[in-house]
Amino acid sequence: MTYRTAERHLGAATDGWNLHDPRHSRLTHAGEDAPNADELTARMTSDRDST
């Protein structure tokens, strides 16, 4: 599936979100929960390595 097709499907299923929105939302919530930048970096690195 191309990026454009994926973005079109996501937009149709989520009332207009684009592929950047879920990532931004996840980072925002992680940043609110992390006590400092080092913890945020560790969390995001851990998430990336598990996929």
C-alpha cells in the first residue's frame, strides 16, 4: 500500500486524520507522562525497538 493510499484510508476511517496525527498524539501523551527528556527518549526508543 502506498503512503498516499494509507493516508486516504486512515482519513476516511478517523474523520480526517493523516499519518502524522497518531504519531504526534502518541508523542504528546508520552511527553506528558515522562518526568524528563531522558525518560521520554528511553520510552520512544523502547517502542521503536519492539516493532
